[in-house]
Amino acid sequence: MNSLESVADAIMSFEGWKPGTKSYINRNPGNLRSANEDYLVYQSLVYGYQALLEDLTAKFTGHTHSGLTPDSTLFDLMAVYSPSADGNPTTAYAQFIANWCTKALGIQVTPATKLKDIWSPAAPVTVL
């Protein structure tokens, strides 16, 4: 499994992807929002999941206005993605993703793990 996909899968799970939830109804597994903070709605899960991967790629590589870089930590990522100032459980979210990735990837991941140590653009990506 691709490590970026592991992070995306963990986000999808934490966001509650199941029938009847906002993420499921909107086909938006990452509960991504627009610039005006509305939840985005996608044509299909494929488009929503691809948007999540693109968002994570930009954040992991430092190509956003968020201030994240490859040297940022998993916790830093979640502080941007799901800030506690918005009432989100940022610390629990980061730990959930760390635990998920540890199991899925077979490497030790903690909230203090740098993004570049989880995934980098040089990592092979399998497209089916």
C-alpha cells in the first residue's frame, strides 16, 4: 500500500465514511472544504478520493499556503487539516493516523514523525 494512501484511508475512516454521513453523501471522504468553508461535493468517491490525495500531496510537499513542508510533522499536518480552534480533536486525530499508518505500513509512525518520513514524491505510486 502506498503510504500517502494510508494517510488518506485513515482520514476517510476518522471522518466517518459510512452511509448517511456528510462525507458519504457528498462523496467527500476527507470532508474537504472550499475557500468559503462549505463542504465540497464530488460526482463520485473516485473524484473525492483523488481530491483528498491531491490535497495531501500538496501539503506533504509544501505546495500550499499552510506553511507545511516535508519537514513538518504529522501533528503539524493535522493542526492545519483539522485545527483544534475549530473544535476538532487534533491530537486524537494525529494519533489515530499514526496508529493506522504504523499498522498499514509496518513502520513506526507517531504524531512527531516528519511528513517526508511517511511519504515523499519519490515514493512509487501505483495507478490502476
